[in-house]
Amino acid sequence: MNNKTVFGVLATAFVLSYGPSVSAELLASAASKAEEETFEVGASFVNSTVTLKGSDSNIDNTDVDRQMIPVYAAYGLNDMLDAYAGVAMILKSEAEDVNGDGDGLAWGGGIRGNLPFGDEFTLRGYAQFLYISEEYDDVLEGNGWFLDVGALAMYEASDDLNIYGGLELAPTENFELKTSGQYSGGPFDLERDDLLTIRLGAKFNMDTFFLRGEAAFAGEKSFTIGVGMPL
């Protein structure tokens, strides 16, 4: 087996197993916003399945599973807009038909803004930049950034409950894969198979904090549970 063949096998295995990290899950809840001149902090647990493909290869679409814990801090710029920054520990990533799993780290930030729409509805837009760096099996590594923009419609079912749904688009990304060691090579580009994600969720407002549960479909298939609170 020559070096090119070995690299092809390694690259294929990485593409199949790296997918969770090339789906740019949100670091902060899009269903919340820090009040003007106040801080908000939060954390969540995300379990996701994504589909990806190699843009420079004939690798078939592959489902990958991922678990991560993002934490964030946000600051209210005014009564309409806030900004946040966060970091996420990628605990585990697994791909079908591939042995082993990887881990990594992601960091980034974004903005969230709302526009009242009647007494019971709120429209909210958001944008997020995310950078990901991950090593796999001490041989393969991937690095890149992703931009996601989205909009939600939120319904105030009661003082303690908000229900929301919306669409998210990934207009641009730049992610590269390369190998190190004896069979070093690359970089090679990866891309998400579906650029559109649908988000549905509920936010439960407690006295001093909030809880949320969220499901995503299409480009990112995930379930998220999270908590946040103003400071």
C-alpha cells in the first residue's frame, strides 16, 4: 500500500468521523437576549447528528453523532441587541462504520436582536461566527470557521413559557482537513451537506434563571437542554 493510498484511507476515515465539528451548533440560546447594560451567562448540553461530505472527493454522505458542552456570556448593548462570546468542549464525536471517536474545542461569538411583533409574539434574528479546532486519533486534524445566521418567531404562551421556531442558514464556511506524521498531507476542504436548519424549542422562565429544550432538523439534527441567567 503506497503513501497515497494510505492517506486516502486516513482522510476518508477522518471525514466520516469529523462531521459533528463541521456543523456549527449555537454557543448561546437564540431564544434569549441580555437586557440593556446587563450580563447573561448560560450553558447547555448538545447531542447532535449531522451529515457532511468532502468537497474535493467522492466520499458518500455520512451521518455523524456528536456531544458537546457550550458555555457563553452575553452583554446587552441596548434594548434591541446584545453580543455574546463562548467556548464549547467537544466531548465526543462518532461516525457510523468508523471505529473510535475524537474530541476538540470550539470558540466564537455572535449577536442577537429582537423586534416586538404584537403583544404575544417576538421576532428575533441572530448571527454567529464559530471557529473549531480538533485532532483525531493523533494523526488527523481539522481547523476552520463557520458563519450562521437565523431568525426565530417566539410566542409568549404564558409569563413562564415561550415557544419558538425558526430557520437558520449557513451562508459561508472555511474548514480544512490535514494529516500529520508519516503520511502527512492536505489540506482538504470539507463542507456541510445541507445549509439550512430548522429550530423548534421552548424556554421556561423561572424566578432567577431560565431552562430551555430545543430540537433542530435538516442541516443539523440535534437535541439541546440548557440553562441561563442574568447577572
